[in-house]
Amino acid sequence: MQKKVHPAKWTYANIAEMREQFRTMGLSLDWSREIATCDPEYYRHEQAMFLDMLERDLVYRKESWVNWDPVDHTVLANEQVIDGCGWRSGAPVERRKLSQWFFRITRYAGDLLDAIGGLDRWPDKVRLMQTNWIGRSEGARVGFPLVDREDELVVFTTRPDTLWGASFMAIAADHPLARECARTNPELDAFIQDCLKSGTSEEALEKAEKRGFDTGLRCRHPLGVTADLPVYVANFVLMDYGTGAIFGCPAHDQRDLDFARKYGRPVTPVVLPPDADPARFEVGTEAYVGDGTIFNSGFLDGLSVPAAKARIIDHLEEEGLGERQVTWRLRDWGVSRQRYWGCPIPVIHCGDCGVVPVPRDQLPVRLPEDVDFDKPGNPLDRHEGFLRCDCPKCGRPARRETDTFDTFTESSWYFARFCSPKYEGGPFRREEVDYWLPVDQYIGGVEHAVLHLLYSRFFMRAMSACDYADLDEPFAGLFTQGMVTHLTYRAADGTWLQPDEVERREGDRWVTVDGGEPVTVGRVEKMSKSRRNTVDPTTIIEAYGADTARLFMLSDSPPERDLEWTDQGIDGAWRYLNRLWRLVDERLDRLDGETGDTLTDGETELKRAVHRTVDGVTRELERLHFNKAVALVRELSNAIEAFDGRGAVLREAIEVLVRLVNPMMPHLAEELWSRLGHEQILAGTAWPEADEAWLVSDTVTIAVQVNGKRRGEIEVARGAKASVAETAALDLDTVRRILDGKAPRKVIVVPDRIVNVVA
């Protein structure tokens, strides 16, 4: 809409540009398996899978409160709401009630949770994030009778042990009881409408100011242990979680405490911290959420928290006041999006027949190309040619579904399509999926720990349920790489400046090149088009070559950490490439000399360095520790430069060095390999193997400490006696200065590892 370019033209042009950049970078990809998920030949299989899931009740449609992005004019999943704002537009989200399509991911909640324990090649942090997002909670469903009414307010609580600390009741703005009260209370109705302007994610509600409106209703405590409790409509309670109602226990929940202090409700502690005095313990500005002993709670007094939970649930069930219940934080995946650029949802709405699936022989339902974006909203709603159709059941005029799938739907199964990307008889061949999946190694950003990865795990199960495959987990191994960041600068008016627009720093201010007003100090930000801080690889390649960019990306930091893009880092990588070229070029006339029957000390040292480097680089690459592999390669470069001999040992060292840098700098490595006299390309040459005999050293370096603090190191024969290591350590100048002629109190020797002198 901003560029006034059709999204198909925009997308395919971007694909072509990135494909060319990938090739220029020398990335080794199997281009025969390339797919475009926006292509009808891809999403027609997705539409067929949707219909299969619809038949198996894995898909349904219902009216639901949703996150509405007022800029993109579309619904967002809770996972797509970041800090209360749309993940693409950055606009504060609102709540609206719409009819939406949902994938029934909650059917697999228990299985998705239990299977996390078997994902032993996934990072612990990702497994924890998914565990928390699925959120299995054990607790109790409890009824609070409404005063002067025949019904009750039902809550689900994970902390029934704190019932004696109840201070108020709170219900969601869209709770049926709230809507009932609002019909006769205009002020409450206005408050509810204001609440609906915020998002539906827990994160958004946690960060919002806690606000409430007293409905005038009162609840009796089910145990009769407190006065009647006022019922508030509160902006921090969600209808989709639990029952949409809570009892507030301010002493032991920070959210409830903030609310109680604001509205003058009592705060009664019922969990006593260890070693605290029950007569003196009070809660101030922070709720006590730790473990302890129950007190101020009748027959629960003196019990631990776990024991109290079990006891009170038993009592509630015995008295008919409540029941045990397990709930899940996970909610079904809302996939309806009110936008044009997405896979059309293959259903038709008929006034007589209701929702009717599109016949399979009419798939794919294609996006029309003649759309305009002059008005906000979904152009499909205004496209009569797409909108109007006949009902497949009764033949009467009907309306095509104009919502499209959340694009995470496409990215939830593409990995399976890679197995047989040209197959037309279905999304993939069963036998090829059986062979290739699960994916051996998946690499992606941790920001998709919930979004893409959890959705893919669900989709794999759904595809198996629809007899497309026989597999639950899509990714056997997961590695989460960091983001590329850039030092950026924001001017006083909020606009973003490029680093080359900034001239010098004055204290915490920066002065622009044109001599204008100072701008605020720069900060490291994630690379983003909206912040104008991206780096075009074409510019880097034209100036430095593709290998420089590759080497910098690999060598700057561990891949799991963020990488800060700096001009200095690029220059450093470029200097090493030039150094490597000179290292080989200047020694070409020293590679063919004779080597004696016995290696010299220098040759022995270089040969040992070569095989240790091969061993180390191989291990680090297999662990994805690319920066460590680069460091080892640089060390071998130093060893070669320090060697003043000639002949076969030097040739071996240089050829191994070139073979080791090939994955990092393929273009330079191929050129060097050719200059070394080889006709076969390096890419077709076997990876070097380390000779175990050269990995063992005759000597070992041992750290020397004095009173536990490192003071130097010594080199002794491997397996030397403790007395030899002790003598060498005491002879170090630093140790002798500390002892100052006095004998040590004790010397502790760990053979081949460390000597600790106790002065």
C-alpha cells in the first residue's frame, strides 16, 4: 500500500533479488528444491489439507474476541502481539469480536507438552518457552454464590490454598455477567468499551495499569470465612483464560496487590515465609509469592503449600463447593486474517446451507490479480468477481470466504514440501517424507520459539492425523542463532540516521555531518528496514568480495549470540583475506623442496599444528562453533608464517589451510587451490582428516597458581613426576618474588594440569 505495488510483483521481485544475492554469496543450496509458499501450486495442497482437517474436527469457526491491528486492519494471534503492539505495524492493538477460523491445537496440548522432554537436541531455553506457553495448570474450579441471586460466579484457581486471603472478585470485560450489568449501567459500558481497546495477550494486560469498575454485585465466600466480596470488572482479566473470573488474593499475587491498594481492598497474608513471625508478618508494596507455611487459614494452618492445595481441593469436592481441574494456557490457533496477500480459506458461505467446503476439483481457490489497495481493509471484500459464487450444495448464490490464512500456516509445513517439491499428487510423497523427516538440523531465530516452531509441531501431528505422514516431531535438532544488530542513531525529532550521517561525539550527544542540531547518542538496534539500518550485501560484495562478508559473519561472535555489524569488523576480515593470499602466494616457490628422513624441530612443530588444527576445526564446525573454527584457522596461519623451512611439510600445511577455509571463503580457496597446481576443484576434494599420532604432544603446559591466583605457566614433559613440576613452578620469577626467600607452606600438584603454591 505504501509503494503502490501489487504484492505478487513485490514478492516475486524480492525473491529474485535475494536468490541472486544468495548465489553471489556462494551459498551451497539445492536450487532444484526451491519453492514459493505464495504460489498457488504450493497453497492448493494447503487448502486440501485444511479441508481434511475440517472433516476431522481439527478446524472450526466461532465468534471470538481477537487482537485487531488498526493499521494493518487484520487480526493478530496473541503470539504476534509484542508489548501490546502489532508485530509488523507497531500499532497498539485493540479487542474486537469477529467470526474466526481456528486450528484445534489444544487437542494436542498434553502431547505437545509431554514430547518436549524428548527434544534433547533443542536448546533448554526454547523447551522452557514452549513449556510455559502450553502452560499446564492444576488447580480447582470453585463457585462463589452471588448475593441475592440464584447463580454463582465460577473461577478457576491454581492457588486454592489462598482462599482465606480472598479480598475481591474480578471478571473480564467481555464476561457475560459484565455485559449483563452494562446494559443498565452506561458508565460500566463505557469502561468496558475502553478495556476493549487493549490487546488480548497476557503480556499486554500485565503491563497495563490495573483498572476496575465495581459492578455493585457481591459474592459470598464459599467457605464463609470473609465478608461478602465485591465484584469488579477488571482490565487485567481475560475471558479466554480459565473462566474469565478470578478471586483476588492481594498478599500473594502482585497484580492483585496493585489492584487492592488502588481500590482500598484488605490485604490478608495467608502464606508465611520461612522463619517469619506470624504475629508481625505484613505485605507492603510487593506480594509474597514464595514458598512457606499456611496460616490465617483455619484447618489449613501449619500445612505446606502443596499439602494445603491437596487438602482444600479434597474439602471443596467433599462439600460440593468445587472440583479438581487441569487447564492449559495454550489457546486454539486463530488463523483468519482480513487481508488480501495470503492463502484463501477454501469455504463458501450459503444462506441456506451454511458453511460449505469448496469442492476439491475446484482447488486451488486463487487470489484474483486485479485488486486495488486504495482503501484500507481487505480488497477481497470489494472484489465482486471473487466474492460472488454459487453454493456447491444447492446451487443458489453464495459468498466466498474473504479471510485468508495467517502466513504462519504456510511456514508450518514447508519443510515437508522440500522432500518432494515437484510432486503434484499431494503436498508430498509419503515415502520421501518417511525418508527425509524429521529435519536433522533446523536453524532459526529464538523469536520463533513459540510462533513457528510450536505451530510446526502441531501441523506435523495434524498431517499425521490426516494420513499424510506417520510422524509427530518435525525437527530433531534445533539451533537458535542470534540476530544481526547495527549501531543506529535517532535524532531529536525521532527520525533514524545512518552511521555515516554522524560526524563526531560530544559527551552523550552526536553531531551530524551537515553541522545541524546534535542528535541523541546512538544505540545498538536489531537490523530493520523501518529503521534504515540494514546493510545491503551487494554493497559489501562489490567493495570487499563475498568471502569477506562470509568470514566476518562467521568469525565475529558465537552464532547463538547477536552479531553487531561494524565497518571495523568488515575491514578486519578483508585484511585477513589479503594476508591469506600473500601467505600462499609468497611461498609457492618453497613447496617442492626435499624433506629429510628426519623432521627438524620446526617441521615437527608445524606438522603437529596442522593435525591439531584439522581436529579442532572439524569438531568446532560440527558443533556450529564457527567463530572458534575461524580462530583455529588463524592460529595455523600464524604457525605457517613463523615457519622458515620449505618442502613437503610446508606444502601439506598450506594445502590443509586452504581446504579448511573452503567452507568459509569458497571463492578465495578455489583460486588458491588452483594456484597450488591442482586441476580438480577444491569443492570436489575430501575434507582433511587428522592423524591421531600427531595429536599427542611430548610436553604439556601447566598453570601455576599462588594461593589460588594464576601467576604463570610452565612446560614439562607429559606425565612428569610431581617433584619435577613443583621444582619448575618454584623457579618461576613471579613465584620467587612472592615467596621472597621463604619456603612455601604447601605445594599441591595435579599432574599435567596445575600447580598451586600455598605461601
